[in-house]
Amino acid sequence: MRRIGITQRLLETREYIETREALDVRWGELFYHLSWGMIPLSYAVPLEVYIKEFALEGVILSGGNDLNDFVSSPLNKKRDAYEKEILRYAKQYAFPLLGVCRGAQMIAYEGGSLLEFCEGHVGRHEIFWEEGEGEIIGSEHQLAIKELGAGLIPLARSCEGLVEAFRGEEAPLFGMMWHPERQDKRSAGTLKMVELFSQALQKRD
């Protein structure tokens, strides 16, 4: 069973006056479907500890929250700092990294890509793969990837030309702007991105 770490959404609860690390329960369902072992990453524990103690094979940067440069808040800043360290490690050691929604924005933004606020990307809309086929996906984001930085290759775009999926040219970095845990587990786009990520995991065996 693959051991995959996943970052969590940060939430402030008024009822209990505490900050929580959280994941949609559907992530567990998706991991089980893929026969992957899910290891939620705590922001209090350095990535290197998880790699050493749990022998992580890859990491998923999940959705939720916003990039702090675009929507400033203490939680966004805290999450940015942690995920930037993961991205730094992934680039340095060719460590497989898959970004989902916010995670894809993080990988793209730190790679020099141009991001902008957008409309019409909350709900279902069509994307087009570089091979030409179209697909309906569901997304919930206000920040979109307009142009990719050097070293990142587009795989799918929206009808406006915004980047919906990408991969690293050399580094095992992957990004998708929809939430696979909220999609049909057999959707073509989700299967395609999971397969690319899986191939990167296999190369490290």
C-alpha cells in the first residue's frame, strides 16, 4: 500500500475557540478506492519527520484556504509556509507532489506562474485536454492559473484558456484545479492525474 501524505485545511471554530486541521471524509473514501494509505500531515510536525518515520512516498497538497499573497490571513500564512517547505523538498529530491485546487495554485505560483481572480469556476464547467477531448468537472475556486511558469506544462484548460491541469517538465509535480474527492472516482480527468502521479511514485521504487 502506497504511503501518501496529505496536507489539511485549517479552520477556526467559534464554538470551541480552537484552530483545527481538517479533511473532507471523501478523501478517505478516495484513498481507500485507490488502495493508498492516507497519512494526514499536521502543521506542527516537519515533513522530514513524516518521511523518516512513515517512509512517505509522495504528498498531496489538498484544497481549502487561499494563498496568503491574494487573501491575507494568519491561517493562510501558516499553511503557505508549511506547503512551501514541502514544495522545496519535492523539487530538491524529485519527490512526487500532487496539488489539488489550492495545492495546484501553490505549485504554480511558486513556479513563477501568473494567477488571477476569476468568475464562473464555482460549480460545474467544461475543460479541454491538450489531446482535444472535453470533460465536465466541478470546481470551487476564485483564483485561477492564467499562465504557467517555466518548467510546468499545461495538460488541460478551461474554455477561457485558464490552466486546469499541469505537470512538471522534469520534476514530478502535478496540479489539478478540481477536487477528485468530490468527483466520480472513475472520471477521466481524475484517473488521468492519478495515473501520472502513480507513475512518478513507481519511478522511485
